[in-house]
Amino acid sequence: MVKFADEALITVVSGKGGNGCVAFRREKYIPNGGPSGGDGGRGGDVIFEVRQNMRTLANLRYRQTFKAKSGGDGEGNKRFGKDGEDCVIALPPGCLIRDADSGEIIHDFGLGDEGRLVFLKGGNGGWGNVHFKGPANQAPRTALPGQPGESRKLRVELNIIADIGFVGFPNAGKSSLLDFFTNARPKIAPYPFTTKIPNLGVLRVDEEQDIILADIPGIIEGASEGLGLGIRFLKHISRSAGLAFMIDLSDDDFLNSYRKLQGELENFSADLAEKDRVVIANKLDLPGAEERFSELKDLFARECPDLKVYGISVHNRWGLEAVRDAFIDMVNGMAADNAGEDSSAIGGIRNQGPDTPDFMLADLDAEESRNLPPDGGRDPDDFGATVSINRKKRGRRK
């Protein structure tokens, strides 16, 4: 399995303060020059800083100890030691910092793409003997040592920031949908667990808004107990505005798919299980899939009447515009709830109503479905660039 750097166990150490100096003036023609020992420099701090251009914790994979520089010792002639350099640890957006032993959350950078946390302060520098002179002690030979730095063992966890998270069983078509909506190119193959690491793609709405889509490895029943790839990657959609449940209409147990997926989410996180969602039934182009889709809609009409169900075929490009509008509605709806504004216009984007014609009622012959453009029917103006977390390493510039 390809290792994905979304967790790291590190030790951070702040710098020790420099020692104070014991010194006296020894200059010609200056009798009784007195004490002149300077103070030690302050130790460097340990600082965590969010960087927008980072997507994984690969920079923490091969380096487990981060130590700030110690402060310099004081010198004669009242010269103070140099302050130690800070240790700045760069992190991608959406990281959690936990105590490695107790698991307690120390800091959550949340949804912000900027942030700076001074985690450990460096030790103070010691006083030189210039501070101890007085009428009763005109030649002090006392100086203070620098204070030691602090050390902590931490677990850093990455929670990818995405607007819409795809949830589904293996081979349900999540990667194919991400491939259509964005320029991300996840691995697509007709066998389960093709996706082994999360993939991000950016759906371009207009000049002012993008929607980030997250595709995670497929979930199987019992994943919360460690079966399959487990629930390790579910945390990457915990910050999303909504979820897209992908149901494979070619699966004989398609009517129970949503219930099983919902059960695994509830076992992982109650907050994740309560997020807004839409249900997307894929592979509508297969024989008998239309009848199965009708059964699925009837089931949701009885048990979950408020839940929207969309039928699509990524292969034939059916129903994808309605799904795109549903994603925009979910993201804009969450933004309106957070800002207390009308969700009909967020960021210059207006939600599209249910006036989109149903492709199921259209008279499509086989010839029309085969005469697609060479690029698969995409409009290059609709979809924007991608930000993929599965990047190849680039060589250094010389």
C-alpha cells in the first residue's frame, strides 16, 4: 500500500538560554574597572506555521526531532550573547496537534489557511556579574546559568480541508466522478480499492469560487472495526460542508448500501454522520439499472423524503450537471448558515433551481450517446485546475 503522510510523531525542543558571564574591565589607565560580564542570549522558540502550498506531512516523515538553537553565552565588556534561532515547522492547512501520550488536542488550526503558533518558548539567558555589583559587593564573581528549554512529544494529524467528500463502497465510481469534474487524475480501474490514498480536485464554479472535492478510499461494512482500509481516511472529510454518497446500481445489495455507509460513519463520528448530503446512484447506463434506480427513489421517498437522490452515468455523462448544481447548493448553504446571509447569493453565485430537465425523460438514442466530443463532453470553461495531494517530487533547481 502506498504510504500517505497524514500523521507524524515528532519531538520538539526549544533552545536553552545562554549562560551569564563573569568578567572585569582590564583596561590600561582605568583602575578598578569593575564587573563587565554580559547576559546570555535567549533560546529559540518552537513555532508551527501554516503554509498554503503544502498538502501532506511528508516533510515530517524522515525527521522526527526539531530543536531550536540555544542562546549564546555572555561576554566581557557587557556584551550580551546572541539569541538562538527559532525552529519554524511548516504545516499544511487543517492540521491538529495532539499530545503523543495522552492524545489531548493541544491546538487545532481549523479551516484557516493561515496561522502561526508559538508552541514552546526558549529559555531565558542568565545574568552576567554586572547585575550583582553594589556598595557591599563591588567585585562580584557571580553569574546565572541560562534556563533550559522545554521538550514535548507530539502527534501531528492532517485533516484535509474539502468542501464535498465522496463516500461509497469500493468501485462505486467516486474516482471517475472526481476525474470528470476536475483536472485531478486519480487511478481508475475495474477492481475494488483502486484508490488507496485521498485525492483532491478543484471544481471551478466561476471566477470567484472554487469547490474542493475529496475522494477517499472505498469503505466496506465493518470498516469501523478495522476491516479493509479501515476508517483511517474518514477524518479527511470531517471538515467538509457536505457528503456525496455514491451507490453502485450494479451491486445486488444496492438498496442497503446507504444504510451500511451511514452506520460506518456513525461509528466513526456523530458529527460526520449528521452532515448535509446527497445520494448519487451511478452506472445508470447498465442494463436493468433504470428499474433499480426507480426502486431506490421509492425507498428514499418512504424513509428519507428530504434527501435528494440523483441518478447518473459517468461513463455516458448523464445527469452530471444536476449533481454539480447540488454541490454548489450545499457549499453555498453552509456559507449562508455560517454568515447568517441568504444562501441564494453567496460570493456572486446563485443557486440553480430544479428547472434542469431530467435526462431520464429525454429521448436519447444510442447513436447520440456514442457521438461524444473527443474530451468526453467537457466544457473547458466549467472546470478549473486541480490541487492533488498525490504529487510527484520535483528535483531541486541548480
